[in-house]
Amino acid sequence: MAVQDATSEVLVDTLERSLRNRRIAKHVGIFLTLTLLWELGSRMGWLDPLFYPRPSNIIRSFWLIYFQNANVWFHLYSTISLVIIGWVLGSMLGIGLGALVGFNTVIRRFLKPYVIVLEATPRIAVAPLLIAALGFGVNSKLAIIMLVCFFAPFINTLSGVINVNEERLELFRSMRASKTQILRKLVLPDAIPVIMAGERLALTAALSGALVAEFIQRDKGIGSLILVYTRNLNMASAFACIFTLTIIGFLIFKGMEKLDHYIAYWKYEGGRERMSSKRKRTMVEP
Amino acid sequence: MSVSDQPIPLSGRILDIGVRFLPHFVLFAVIIGAWEISVATGLITSIIIPRPSAIWSAIVELYITEGTIYRHFFITLTEAVVGFAIGAGVAVSLAIASSLWDPFRRYVTPYAVVLNVTPGIALTPVIIAWFGYGMGSKIALAAIISFFPIFVNTLTGLVQVDEDREELFNSLGASNVQVFRKLRAPAALPLMFAGFKIGLTTALIGAVVAEFAQATDGVGVLMSRFSFQLNMAASLATLLSMTVIGLILFYSMEFLDDRIVFWRRESRRAAASRARARTWAAQAKK
Amino acid sequence: MVKHEQSMAAAGDVVVSGLNVGKTFAAGTVVALENANFDIKRGSFVSLVGPSGCGKSTLLRLVSGLIEPTSGEIEVHGTPVNGPRADISMMFQKATLLDWRTSLENVLLPTEINGTPSKADKNRALDLLKLVGLEDFAFSFPAQLSGGMQQRVALARLLQTGADILLLDEPFGALDEFTREHLNTELMRIVAEVRATAIFVTHNITEAIFLADQVVVMTSRPGRMAKIINVDLERPRPLSIQTSVEFNKLVEDVRETLGAV
Ligand SMILES: Nc1ncnc2c1ncn2[C@@H]1O[C@H](COP(=O)(O)OP(=O)(O)OP(=O)(O)O)[C@@H](O)[C@H]1O
Ligand SMILES: [Mg+2]
């Protein structure tokens, strides 16, 4: 039942293989050729530069919004801070409720139909309603972000808690472990990898949620900036913002990967070795 | 639960279902009742929380007496389905090409990864500028954001084939085309359908968000219009239609999944095996 | 181990006993075990053999207190079993280690369940890892160990509890012949060393006889104890004993009992 994200090992493998085999030059070559063709196409008048910005213009826009006008920082700060706060709050709520529901079979049974309905509804569609209810500003933005990133940690924590390995449970029972011990020493650690997968999805969803909220509110944030630039047909700057989001998305991806290596260390070769030598050091030799 | 082998009469089965769902109905009724009373008695006083009865009359108006919802409902449904079909078509074709031809996979991968880490929602204003205010832009956004999960799942399914089975095919002297048709493609189906399910959900999100941004028809438009009129009852009634679309999309895909990837579920396996026995018998008679 | 009526052991010598023990599942439709009577003497090694589904695991889980009998009664150290207890320790077919703990931490788990492990507990765990030949892997995680090594960690964990009754449900069933033989020899030595009573479930007739003082042959549908065979072979037993005439007689005896049903 748990939701997993679509970042495939196949793709990552392929990328890493390319890097190892020093094909990077070829990749860059192809990329530059495509970019150049685009630039030429635009200069020759095959692409309307009003709608399809030239690569050179996009690069200039980067310079403008980051350094010359330096107006992007304010919006970046607004978006990123809200995304992080909303993600932390929303996913804490999700994990907490997921654990609660997971441990309580009665609540679980009664909640099931509502979860099915919630799962089928595009959560982001509630955005206008929340803005109307909570007014323009930070509150409704936070509420939207929390709503969109609540679900994945909730459902993953729930399924992590429910799907405890039967054999391990029997082992704990044979050792006369108490309920709290089973929870602390078995169920929670066992559920960590799948909860982390939920957290990863939630952070991505949080960014999308923030963008939608900003599209509607049009006050500040990268989303509203993209909207304004597009309205003014300043497509080059809009694309500079979109590529900024690509970089943020990439940082999120890498950051969550790091966090996963740190928290769910036993899943990774490197993490195991690190913890193994660390524990050896902390254990005072008898 | 009964242990006898006798088929339970229909009336009994209906009663059975009734008894099983009774607690759910009771709980639902209690929640609705408590909500209605607390709004009616002024315990909750807020324009942002409508009474259940108000929501109900909004539902009756939108869905029955006026029937305004249907035009928008089918527009959004169409946008999501067409967008999904385009996204899925491109995704599956690229995935098949990538699985058959290694260099292609290497050169497509970086772009797929970039597309994945960029929040597709961020493209909304640009897509509307490119494709206009009509259904085209909604379909385009739906297609773009449903592309990646389908691409990556299909590719993973096609590439990660059990090595023993592949050896078996090689030992039989199977051609590449045969390996693809008889081994890789069927083995990829379960993951591909998982990708389709995620893709449908995201396609619906894409359609709705694009409608929020700029449109004249569709449930997203209704939703934001009602919300900004502070007509909470009507916007909740509209939200219901999105849930219905979500359920329709999800369960149609589930239906197909069940029939096409029949070998995963016991009941479907049994049905398929009976059907094949029948065709076999029919052929034997001729 | 001997059938109840034949029991000649002094009462103080019996640590596990069962009287007319029966267990059914699925509202009585599946009879997993029927009318089992047994007395197990202190310090003895008992093997349970029988075809798949004859109730071996069920019997073990009944003794451990993980499940309750539908009829009859089981006593351990003179008190009725009603739930898992401290004087019994169980090992399963799979190692069931916790992936996020090192070998040492996995061995310490039973001690942690009963309180905070002391320095002495930690040393004991290290000693046990040494006993099973894993002192160099005390700080490795399960994913860094081979199947046989994982099983040895589970064996150390079994001994860490300090229980004097050890229940082993096909503990080395998933391992290759060489590793299994090696671990069996170790197990025999260790059990003798800590003077424990052991009940050992296996599919393998040779293994059952090689290890045991008594072999209980079980038959299925419904699960029953068909025969108890005493193994009066000298200890310590070298591996070569398996080719001796007496040994093969015992093997034949077990085979006949299994085949007779
Ligand atoms: N929890 C349960 N619910 C229903 N039936 C059960 C359960 N546990 C065991 N049984 C049934 O009881 C019978 C004995 O099972 P048991 O696991 O004790 O066999 P076993 O001798 O250990 O077999 P194996 O050698 O394959 O491990 C089997 O028919 C099994 O299907
Ligand atoms: Mg068994």
C-alpha cells in the first residue's frame, strides 16, 4: 500500500555508468549542439523568441534576476522557507497520525473509506478553498503545503506499522517483549525506510503545493514570479526561474538521498561500514 | 463467517453487507449530525464552515436540478484522459526504445532526470502562454506531468528481467524480438500499470491546476469561482466531482490491470484458466 | 524423552512434560497435533523428525508458550506454561536478525528486553560471538554476513538469554550441507558446555540421530508422535560415527517408522 517515488535505479545506474565511462564530454557536446540549434533557429526566425526564449537570453536573465536586479532572492526565500516549514509540519502530522491509525485497529477500520476517498481526490484541488477560508497570505499557503505533503508520510507510516515482519514479531514475543519495546525496538526502526520514502515524496509535493498557492495568490514566491514574467511575455526570465526550480529539485533529491543514508544507514553499504566502525569505537574494549 | 458450503441466499448476502457497513454508516451519520448541530446552534460560527445540509443542497443543485456540473465534469475528465494518453504514449515508446537500444537510453536519461526533478507544475503559466486558454494547455500539462512516472516504471520493468529467465530464452536460441515479446514485455506489465495509475492521478492534477491558472470551463474553474465567492458549500460540492473523477480513473485502470495482468491475483488467475480451458476444448471439438 | 506411561525418570529430573497435548486450527478443522505425551529430562538433547506439516513447529511453539494448546497441558520446571517465559529460548528457521543492529547488538537484544545491559552482559555477548566463531564480526550488520554467519549470530542470541531450555526449529535448514554439519558439531558442543536441554526440529534423519539422545518420530494427518528412539551412542561423537553400523541401524529404524504410516 505504501507509495514509492518514481526515481528509478535504472536511470541513476545509467547516469553513473555514463559518468564512469567518461562519456560526459559526449553528453555535453550533444547538449551544446541542441542548445546551439535552438539559438540558431530562433535567430533565423523559425521560433518566435517572444514565446520560445533564446538560450542566450535565458542566460542573461539568470544574470539579471540573480545579480543585476537581484530580485529573485526575496522570492526564493519566501518559497523555500514555506516549503520547509510546511513539509516539517505536514509530514510530522502524517507520521503521527499514521502511527496512531496503524496501532489502533478500530480507528483503522473506520478510517478506511475516508482514506480511499482522500487518496482519489487531487489534494491540490483544495487550494482555492483553503485560500478562501484562511485568506491570502502565509496561513493559507502553509495549509496547502501541509495538506499536499501530509498524505505520503501518513500512508507510508501506516503501512510500515501494519506490515511488521511476522517472524520478527514472534521472536520478540518469545523474548517476552512489552508493547512499548516492540514498538521502539522493532516496529519503528523497521518502518523507517518506507517512512523516508514518504518524506521524499512529501518534499517534492510540498514544492508543487507552494507553487500552486503562489499562482493563485500572486503575491510573492517563485511561482508568482514565473506567472508575472509569463504575463509580461518575459519568457527568458520565466525560464530562468523554472531552471532555478530544476536546481532546487535536484538539491531536494540529493539532500533526501543523504538524509536517507544517514537515517536508514543499514540499507547502504557505505552507511553500514560507517556505523560499524563508529560503534566499534564507542564500545570501550573490555 | 459461515463454514457451510451452501451458497448464501441473496437476501442474506445483502443483509451481510448491510451489517458489515452499518457501523460506518452510523459513524458517518453521527459526524454529519454533530457537525450540523454545532453549526446550527452557533457552536461553530464561521462563514468558512458550511453546514452539511447546505452542502447537500449545493450538491442537489449542481448535480440534479441545474445539472451545471456535468459539462465541466466531462471537460476535465477529457483533459485528464487525453493528456494521460499522450503522456503515456510518448513515455511507453521512449521506454521501449531505451530498453532496446542502450546508447539511446544513455542519451535520454539525463533529460529524463532533469524533467523529473523539475516540478512540472512550475510550467503551468508557460504552457498556457504556449497552448492558449482552451483545453489544449490543460491536456499539455497533464501529458507533461504524467510522463515521467510511466516512463520510468515501464523502463524499469523492461530492463530488470530475471537473469535466469533470460538465460533460458538465450539457451532456446530466441531472437531479440522474441525475448522482447515473450519475456520483457509481459514481465514489465505489472510495473507499467503501476506507472499508469500514478500517471492518471498526476494527469488529473495537471488538468485541474491548469484550470485554476486560466480557463473558462472545467471543474477547476468552478472550484476557484465558488471559492472566491466564498460559497463554501458549492465548492465542496465541486470537490466531490473531482473525487469522482479520481475514483473513475483509478478504478478503470485497476479494472484493466486486473484483466491484463491477470496472473497476480488468485481469483483472476482462476477465471483466466477457466477461459483458456474452454477455448482449448472448443478447438479440440473442431 | 519417553512416553508418559513408560516414564521411569525421577520427578525432579523432568524439565518439560506434556500430558495429552492437542492443538487444532481454523475452528477445529485442522488438527495440527493430537494427544502428545512426553517427558524431557534435564540436559537431554531431543530431535523431532517427521514429514512437512506433521506439527513439529506447532509442538515447539506450544512448549515456548507462543500458542496455547486446545487440550491437555504442558509443564516446564514443574509449572504450567501460559505464555513465553524466561527459562525457555527459541531459535527459528530464519535468522530473524534486525537489519539495523550490529551482530553484538542483535545478541544483546534479549538482555535489553529484560532491562539495561550491563558491562558483564556485553562481555558475555562478545564471548558468545567468540564461541560461534564470529568475534571479528561483532560490529558488522546482518547484510554484511553470509547466511551461515547470520544463523550463528542467531545461535549466540539464543544462548545470551541464559535460558536452560533451548527450542530450535530447523535452525540450519536453509544452509548448505558443509555449513550445517559444522554448525551442528558446534551446537552439540555448546549445548553440552552450557548444560542446556534442547529440542531440535529437523527434516534430516542423519542430523536428528547424530545430535540427539532421543529421536521423536512424528507422523502427519493428524500430527502424532509415532515412536521414540533412544540413541545410545557415546559422546563426544565424531562425524565419522555416521558411517558406523549402530548409526545406520538407527537410521533404518527411523525410516521404517516414517514409512510405516
Ligand atoms: N496458524 C495456523 N493456522 C492454521 N493452520 C496452521 C497454523 N499453524 C500450523 N497450521 C497447520 O498445522 C499443521 C502443522 O503445522 P506445523 O507448522 O506445525 O508443521 P511442521 O511439522 O512444522 O511442518 P514443516 O516441516 O513444513 O515446518 C499444518 O497442517 C499446518 O497447516
Ligand atoms: Mg515447521
